Amino acid sequence: MLLPENGDPDVYFIRTDFSSAVRWQEICHTLGEALRELEMKAQFIEARELDCASPGDLVPILEGNPYYSFALILDRVSMESPDFPVLVLDLLEEPGRTFRQLPIQIP
């Protein structure tokens, strides 16, 4: 299972776009700093086998973890946009449902 199994960290981000290592590092740093200010722990999951994975591909891999009801995905749109809108994937109420959220609006 990709997700942490003990409810720690508070949030996690899954990378599904591997087009720019530099951009990935920028995003990880920016999000990590913002969440530390809120005293939240973040984990950034990089699994090359998830390159170009769709939300539909991720649901069967991610659902069933009792500690997390959603996944935060950093996909091509996130990586290419200056404010990196995160794709939020519902894993509990309507598994597979998605919407975009700016990182500053997540906590």
C-alpha cells in the first residue's frame, strides 16, 4: 500500500508527473514549508510506476486505509501551473471523485 499505515503524516502528496525534477523540488519545498508553519507533517510520495496514473488507476491502490479519506495528487496540471493546484481524490464518500484545490486552501 502506498499510504502511510499509521495516520502519520497529517497529509501526503502523490506525484504522477515526472517531467521536471526541478519543479517537483520547488513544490515539495513550498508545500513542506507552508505545512510546517501550520504544525502539520507532510509526506511526498514518489513512485515512478505511478507516472501518468489517472485517479481511476489510483483508487484501487489507495482506498481501504482507515487513516486517510482522500489523496492529494500532484499531476501534470499541478506541475505546470504557477500556483500548483492539487488534484484531490476522494477515497471514502465517493471513491474516485476529484476536484482541484489550491494548496493554501487545503488545511
